[in-house]
Amino acid sequence: INARLMADEESPRLSVSAGVAVYPRDGATAEKLLTSADRELYRNKAAARAATAAAAPVGELV
């Protein structure tokens, strides 16, 4: 999500970053899924605003 809002004659920029992991590809437990999603969240934040990326399959994790 990347949108302009109008607030009191100003136009602040709003952006949302998210990480997504898919069971069972990205982890078989809640902890592994959260770890994969968290890693993707920070990869998106580092890459650029309004970016999206999917977690790598478990066998391809670095």
C-alpha cells in the first residue's frame, strides 16, 4: 500500500510493509512461519518502500 492522504492542507505519505509466509512451503510450525514472514518483512523494508516479496522455500533458506 502506498498512497497520498490529505490532512490539514498537507499530504503525508503512507506506506505499509508486510512479510508473508505460506504453510507448509515456508515452515511447518507457527514459529518457522513467523520467522519466514518476519525475514520477508525486513527484506521488503530494506529493498524499497511499497515492495513485495515471498519467502523462499524451506530448502532454499540461506
